[in-house]
Amino acid sequence: MEIEKLCEFLVKAKKATYAAGDAAQKAKEKDQSTTIIFEERDWKYHDNYFGGEPYGGREVVFFQNKPVYMMVYYGWVNEKAEDVTRFMVFCKAP
């Protein structure tokens, strides 16, 4: 697995899931969390979170069914923020 391929998939998965807003398919879990899954060939993105405000969760990327990347997050939306979708990651968006 190459880091560049992970980055390409991660950017694509984020755009297709939480950045897609209501267009993303979400599943409500028994524990009251929400799960969003995106799959493409050997890759799978799994985002599971709790919230509202504040919110928290974790996202995992699997390559050939093995976890290769994980991020844990927690936060809230600042009412004064003009663009809450901008953030820094180790991947450059195309």
C-alpha cells in the first residue's frame, strides 16, 4: 500500500461521506452513534460518531480488510466560523 494511494482514497471517501451532507448514506446504530461507510475496490472507509454538539468519533481506512489509518476526533462547531470544512491533513486534496 502506498501513502499516495491512501491519500487519494481518503480524500475521495471524505468527499463522498460527511462532506456530501445529506446525500451520504448513514446508519443509526443501537448505541445511538451514526456510521457512514464508503468502499472502493480494496479500500473501505468507516466513520462512526456520536453527536450533535459536541460530537466525537473515529474514522478508519482499511486496505484489503486490514486497518491502515485511523483518526479520532472530538469537537463542536464555532458559531462564528465562516468555513468549518477547512482543515489540515497530511494529504493534499487534488
